[in-house]
Amino acid sequence: MSNSLERSDRPWGRYEVLGEYATHKVKTIWVNPGQRLSYQRHEKRAEHWFIVAGSGEVTIDGVVSKVGPSDEVSFGIGVAHRIHNTGSEVLIFVEVQTGTYFGEDDIIRIEDDFGR
């Protein structure tokens, strides 16, 4: 059961917004096996990811690292990033955004598997 403020299904999985404030936004994100988010950057926010379940690979400015439960990943404003679920279970992480604006329109896609 969830008390999310917003839920959105995506081609790669889904996310739920847990809290949105003037200084930060918090989401839980589920990435289905074999799927990955777009390779993207943001102009007005940094992101901090806390992996809670599953396994995968994170790409930050072209550098790929493996991640699993209890791993943390952080990147600043303007840094290109992506997460890829390389495991057989759903990859779940909590995302904390910090900055000045948290809208979904602050996404600059560099590469996207779904043509967005």
C-alpha cells in the first residue's frame, strides 16, 4: 500500500512521488527487468539515488558502475545519467531531488529507448 502524491506508469516501469517541497522532491522508482531510463540531464536539479532492491548499472557522464541494494549514487546539476536494470527482479530505488525546480519538463534526453 502506498500514500503517494502522484503515480506514473512509464514504458520502463513506474514511479511514485512520496513528497514534494520547496527544497526537494522524493520519489520511489521501479525499473522492470531489462529496462533502462533515458540517458538524460537536468538544468535545475541534482539527484541522489538509494538502491533498495534489485541490481543494475548506473551510467554517470559515460562511466558505468554496478549497483545493488544499499548502494548510493549522486550526481549534480547538468550531469548525464541513466540507470539500467540488468537483473531478473524489479530494481527499486528512492530518488531525492535537490535544486530549484522539480518538474518532469526539466529532462534533457540524450538517448532514449522509447523515442521520447
